[in-house]
Amino acid sequence: MLRCILRKLAYNVYSRKVGVYVMPNIKPVSDLRNYTEVLKNITVGEPVFLTKNGRGRYAIVDIEEYERTKTILKLIGEIFKGEKSAQENGWSDIDKVEKLLGANND
């Protein structure tokens, strides 16, 4: 279940609409000579991929997309740490978690 959610989350990082395939924007690195045109093509969710000698080499992403991707990767790492801890040490019950968070309504 967790892996399924993470796969969907990773898919949505590079696609604005769920279920809609976005054709990648691929350009040769030589197009950077006219970098303003390349930068015009960068939008959130649609990076520009640059090729060198016909092979994928670089990706240029909008800063908002970069920050979102970093945050998602950090979140995924924390989720895996929590899952590993739960497998090794056992799961906490809801009352214990609420007490730790100070969310008890008692």
C-alpha cells in the first residue's frame, strides 16, 4: 500500500494532471546558446531535458518544482524510517501517539 502511494506521488512530481501523459521537453544542450528560449519552456511540472551527444544528460526545472521535489524526497525518507522503526520496534497505539503529541482530550 505504501509503495503504491509513493509511486503515485513520484509520478505526480513531473506531471500536472493525474493520468495525463506529458510529452517530455527534450532539447540538445547546444540550444543553450539561446538560453532565453530554453528557459521560456520551463514550467512547474514540465522540466526541460538536455541531451549531449544524443543522450540524456541534464534536466532544468523550475525552482518551485525543485523545492517540491526535495520536500517530497525528504518526506519519503522519513516515511521509510518510520516504517523501518515500526517493523523493528513495533507499532505504537493511537493513545500513546496522542499522548506524545499532547493531543489527548482527557
